[in-house]
Amino acid sequence: MAKKKSVSSKTHTQQQLNDYANQHNHNNKAYRARMLNDKMTKKVSRKQDAKRKIKSQAEFEAEHGVMYPLDWMCYGNPYDFD
């Protein structure tokens, strides 16, 4: 049997129970604010992950040198562009 996500009235005050209910009710302003906050936080973390990957790639290339030629002529026939 799956566990239910809930808050116990034995361990929480009435105000805490009300706050929890408001944040999980689709028709409540607190719920919409929580969802918007989660969405914005995930966008920020994706941007930070992308920056972190770029930085680690740059550090790797600086440490080991570039692993591939940067000249675009190496990838095709140079006479195709005449």
C-alpha cells in the first residue's frame, strides 16, 4: 500500500495544517504561487547546470588541449566552395 502524503494533527498546529491544505488545493492562491515558484526554480537550476557543463568542458579543454580540429576545411572538400 502506498504512503499518503499528509500532515498529522498530533504533530502540527492548526495553522500549519491550514497552510499545508492551502498549498495543496488547486483553487487556492498559495497553491498557484507554490507551483510558479517551483517552475522558476527549475528554470534557474537548468541554466546553472548548463553553465556548469560549459565551464567544466572549458577546463577540460584547457587542461588536455582541444581534441578535434577547429578548421572547418577539415570536414569537407575545400573545392566544393569555389
